[in-house]
Amino acid sequence: TFDKVFECCAKRLWSLDRVYVFDGFAGSNRRSRRAVRIVTEMAWHHHFVTNMFIRPTPEELADFKPDITIINSNAIFENWQEEGLRSETCVAIDLNRHIGVVSGTQYSGEMKKGVFSIMNYLLPLEGIMSMHCSATVGPKGDTAVFFGLSGTGKTTLSADTTRMLIGDDEHGWDEDGVFNLEGGCYAKMINLNPEKEPLIHAAIKRCAVLENVIVDEEGLVDYMDASKTENTRCSYPMWHIPNHEPSGRAGHASNVIFLACDAYGVLPPVSKL
């Protein structure tokens, strides 16, 4: 089934007059990073991955060979029911060949999560813990990581003016310390308040990509409007946050924080263990 969906998307991409190819990296630690190639039908998807992954130097592009490849097209796999899929939308990866396919959806987050899913498989094989978390480092070199599901506050809490931002969503932890897997941030926009989240609000400028937000006739965004979805987003490169850590790396975490809605009071005693 995977091959059939992949072939369907590939044929559509081959039929187009223009496609967009991004070559870059996942992982700010050179010893464990992977070369990533993402082929997209839509220009704004290309802009998104350019924001979200680590951009290569001209020298690195000269002999670039991808370790991970994701293709993304608007193709609809018509035989989805016969092939046992749940809908005409398909997001799938092949861990043996390190390839992925996104079809039937324009949600850009599927591309970054596709790469993270593959990294989530590969890094532990090298003795590296992959983490869905944000991370910051303080002026004394104290590293903090914030674990949590999407929308629990990882990006918000990592946008701290008193600390350096390592990354807001995907990291690895190896013998040297914590390192970012990405080159940008993917912040939730719902109910965004410039007074409460000034760094994130200020990051919405040229090169940022707003997604799923409601825009009025005058081009003004209503961040309070959740009529379509609460999953309103903005991707922006890391340097839109003034106090980011340029290396994307820091030492071992001395503070590990879990962001959870723990209605049963289970986590406090577990944390004691």
C-alpha cells in the first residue's frame, strides 16, 4: 500500500511543470545529523521546510546525498478504501528506506513530524534519546527541557527572555548534552497575546508562515478566531527569536519539566520515584 501511495504522489509531481526541492539537515550535532530532502508541490510548503530545518552551506550542497526523503503532493489516492486506508488523506513512512509520503492534506506540520518520526527511530539505535520537548539554557549554562503534548506550552515556556532558546519542539540528548533537531519554530497562534508572549508575537514578520489563521478583508489576522480549528500555527526561523542559541546545542539537562493535565494526581508521586 505504501508503494502505491508513494507512486501516486510521485507521478503527480513528475507531471507538474515545477516542483520545489529543499535539501537540508535534521540535527544540530554533526555526528548524528541526517541529510533531509523534501519535495513539495506547493511553494509555501517549501518555504515552511526552509524555516523548519537546518539550512546547508553552499559547500554542503555540492555533494549532498539525502538520508531521508519526504514527498508531498496534492494527489488523492482514489483506491484508499480498497487498500485499507482510513481516508483519502495519507501520511506514511517507510523506516527501512527512510522515505515518507504526504498526500491529500495541505497541513505542513506533517512534513516536520515525518522527519521527526524517522529520527525518533534512528537516534535510539545510536544510543541517543530523541525527545518531543522544548529546551532552553540559562546564563550559568543550566539546561532545561519541557516535555508535553502539542498545545501544552512547550513553545510558550521556551520563549523566555531570560534564557537562550535551543529549540521549541524536537531534540536529541546524547553524551555531549541536548541538541535541537530543527532550525525553526512552529508556534500555536490561537489566543496569541503580544503582552503574554512578546517574543513569539514579534517573530511574526517577513519569512514567517501563518497557517490555518483567519484573515479579514483588510488583511488583519484574528488570533482569537478558532472557527476553523484551534490548531492555528506560525513557522519561523530560529533567528526570529533574538535570544536563540546559534549552535542549537547545550549541556546536559539539569531541569526536566513535564507539562500535563493530570486530573488524577498521578504524576506527583511518580516524579518522586
